[in-house]
Amino acid sequence: EAGVTQSPRYAVLQEGQAVSFWCDPISGHDTLYWYQQPRDQGPQLLVYFRDEAVIDNSQLPSDRFSAVRPKGTNSTLKIQSAKQGDTATYLCASSRDWGTYEQYFGPGTRLTVL
Amino acid sequence: GDSVTQTEGLVTLTEGLPVMLNCTYQTAYSTFLFWYVQHLNEAPKLLLKSSTDNKRTEHQGFHATLHKSSSSFHLQKSSAQLSDSALYYCAPNTDKVVFGTGTRLQVSP
């Protein structure tokens, strides 16, 4: 089966610009996660969905970040007005809602904000 | 809630020596534990998933045994290779996983 796909793979922005990341999870995986991974740190959960519903977005900076999964399949994470502190790799992962919650990660989008 | 404690920071080894990365857990709900591995400039990927109590699971030369009596799921390998250098995360099977900083394994010649 195809893995989790993400695009773009890289993005370079000036502070204040907006950017969107796209994720296509593994077919049949109900749960989708977005993580932020700064350099030399572990993945930090931003938000996760079960189908189209947001289950937890408590770590998502709501003033500038937003995430949607309108049909319960693909998802988009958007940063409005990026800051240098947003420089990180953004990882998308998916898992089956039932079962063991094994997470399968996409290759990530490496964001640099200048 | 469910949580794990794993070897912190950096573990350095010479190639050929055995690997052991510790993971202990406190879990109220989860029934499995995982080890994920993240190589440099790659995404994390599942390395091992626990099985039943006291049963060893193996993958790619690594193995771990879930011991409920000691709440442990330590990752082991008999002989480290240079390619094992990576970040390793122990995690419970909950829908909201906190990865922490992981354990960095550095294998040198």
C-alpha cells in the first residue's frame, strides 16, 4: 500500500509570509496527526483528527496556525504570517482508529523561515 | 495517563558492542508499546511493537521483551552497526503520543 505522502518537501519563506502543507494519509487510516519537529528535538504534536473531526488541537498556535481535514482523508496545515521560530520539519502521520495506533509517518516538510 | 521513561540523552557505542536502550512505562489504558527509530533527515518509523507479556519481538536485528512485572520494554541488539546511529523513541499505543526527546544512539568505528 502507498505510504503517507506530503508536499511540498521543502519551503523557504520570509517572516510574515503564509505557507500551506498538504498530507495524504494511508488509505483507510482514520486518524491523522500533524507534528512539528524543531532541529534536535522530538516530534511535538500540533493537532490530530479522527475522520474530519479535530480531537486535540491544544498545542496548535491558533493565532497563526490552522488545520483542516474536510472529508476525513487529506489534510492541510496552514501557517499565516510565519515567524523564524516556526523553522522546523512538519511531519504528518496516520494510524487506524481501531487497533494498535501504530503511526506511519510521511517524509515531512522542512520549513525555513528567514 | 500513560507515560514512558527512556534512557535520556546520548548513548555512544563502538561498533560490534551490544546495544541496550531502556524504556519503562506507566500505563492505564494502552496495551502495547512501540519503539520508533528516526535516522538523520528522515521521518520516524516503527521499529518494534510489543507482544504479550514476556514474549520477545524482533525486527531488523533489534529485539525487545515486554515485562509487565517490571514495566519495561528495553530495546536490545547483540552487535551495534554504524547504521544504527539514530534517535530512538519508546511510546505507548495511545491515540495521543508524546514522543519526548528520545535517545540518541551514536555508533562509532
